Amino acid sequence: MSDAPYRPLTSRRRLLVLLLAVVTAVGVILILLDPPGGVQRVRRFPSACGASATSDCVGGMSSVLAPAERPGASAPSSPAAASGPPIGR
């Protein structure tokens, strides 16, 4: 280990460290208060669906894509497995 004497920071170096700390703190606060991407808009809650409404409302219908049944698919092993509540109605 070297026996170099301790040299305290000069006043210019101390001022530079203090200035960097203040600029960093202000930058972090500004980023937290004003996030990138602009102003955050207030979310509009959807209303209940009317008689013919199908989108942008609670209870609206959505299209569903399902694969076609395979030609050689086997039937369920028990009739109880085949009789369940209808899906989507």
C-alpha cells in the first residue's frame, strides 16, 4: 500500500461535485413529474351497451377465431362430457 498523504478536494472540485449532484437530482425529479410520451390523458370508462352496440362498451361482442374440427376427431368418451353449458350464449 502506498503511503501517499490524504489530499482533500479542492474548492473547485467540491463545487463541481455539488453542481453535478444538484443537476442530477433536478433531472430525476423532472423525469418523474413529466414522464416521456406527453400528457397522460384521463381514461374514459366505457358505458353500457345499447341495443345494437357491439364495441366500445361493457358487454360488447368480440370476434373469436377457432380452428376447424379435424375430420378424424373422436367423440367424447361419455355423454356427460359432451353435455355442458353452451359456450358463448
